[in-house]
Amino acid sequence: MNLPKYSRGFTLIEIIVVVSIIAIISGGIIPSFFGYVENQNLKQAKEQLKSDLRTVQNRALTGALSDYVFDVGGAKEPAGYWVVYFQNDSGAYSTSITSRNSGCPPSPSSNQATYNLPNDIKYYGASKLCLYFSIKNGDINKSPSLAADCIEIKTSSSSSTSERVCFNSAGLIY
């Protein structure tokens, strides 16, 4: 079989040039892709947190467990608030019912549940943060340690990218 002197194909130089171009393009795309994934994880965690806060607010408005009675210093007090307690530098937060909007973290009750933000997202801020949802009207009261009416979540304490879940005293969560 006789092959032509120069058969059709790629030379080693052409292949090296193409592989180099692909490597340069990939080097620029991969870091931006990881930034995109981080931003999407933050947005997902923000939406989950908003949904969970609205669920607790709905429990308060519908009077779920409002017949629960607390023994406070020998006196019986009816349930008055649903509370969400955020643990600093953690993606965990817990919900429970309490008789008054004081004391953060609230004393544990038998109806306490704990949740976690997805994808290693964490809350950073005041060391003790509680949000109290009034059973009477769904209004939100916050612990005094929270200066603004927002909760900030990030992937790490050094990260410059963050998302905020904000609320007002009338019960709006945005």
C-alpha cells in the first residue's frame, strides 16, 4: 500500500497549540463556575431560611400549640411566642414555643425542632440571636443583640459574598 508523502492529519505542533488553547480557556472558566455555584448555594439557603421563618410565623398565626402552658417560677403562663434561635458560626437553627420573648437562647421545650442550612452555609453575626413570632398577631420581635433587621448568611466568616434575609416588626419577611 502506497501512502502519499504527506498524509492528511495533524502535526504534533498543531495538537499542542489546540491543547494549549483549551487549557487557557478552561483556566478562566473553572474559577468563575465555582463562584457561580457558591452564589447559587447562598441563594438556595436564603430561600430555605425565608421559607422556614414563614412556616414558624404561620404556626404562630394559626395558634399551633397555643394551649401549651409553661411553669415559670410556680406560675402557669400560656404560650405566647414561637421562637427561632440561630447559633452563631453555625448553619443550625432551632424552633420552639415559649411563653415570653425574653431569654435567648430560650429554654428547651418538648416541641423543639432543629434545622440546618444546606451546602455548609452558616449564620454569622450576634452570638445570640432569637426571633420571636407572636401567637397573637404574627409580629416579629428580635433579640436586642441584632442591630439590623436582617440575618446574614455566608459560606465562611472570611467570605465577602453573603445573602441577607430581612424582616420588619409587622411580620414581613423578605
